[in-house]
Amino acid sequence: MKKIFLLILTGLLLHSSSWAQAANAQELAEKIARKITDTLSLTDSQYVQLLGKNLQLHQLKAQVWQLHENSDSLLQANLQRIENTRDSLYRPVFTSQQYLLYLQKKRMLVSSH
């Protein structure tokens, strides 16, 4: 009986942990999308698309974390590879003018750090 209880408890904890991670991913994706929406004056439709792209990036990164949690160099290299796709994922969402402004703001942000 104790084993069954422990299995159920473990399952519930893992499920709630996944749910918490998903909630955090959603919050972060929304925060990024809101900031970019404010900066670039995106439409509601663009916001929704951008939110989806951010969640897609998070899912890819979560998969890399699971695969390479014990190999720091592989982890970092693969996370960076995913991050390098951000601009190409964003490009179809923005108008040409918005994309140029996005790249300009990104360069300013990167150079200030």
C-alpha cells in the first residue's frame, strides 16, 4: 500500500512540476511578446504569433535541457544554436520596418551589456 501511495505521490509531484514549468514558460513568453509588442507597435495578431514563437523556442530549449543536463558544453552549444534561430522565427511575424527596428533595438541591447 505504501508503494502505491508513493508512486501516486511521485506522479502528482512530477505532473505539478511540469505544470509549473509550463506556467513559467507561458509567463516568460508573454513578457517577451508584450515588451516587443510595445516597442514595435505590433497588432494583436502579431502578438499572438510572437507568443507562439516564444513558446516554441522554450519547448526546444526544454528538450535540450533534458537531453544534455549532464554535459555543460553540449547544453550551452545547443541552447545557443536554438537561440540563434530566434530572428528567423520572428521575421515572418514582423513587417520589414518592424524587423529592421527589432534588429536595431537588439543590437543596442547586446552592445550595452
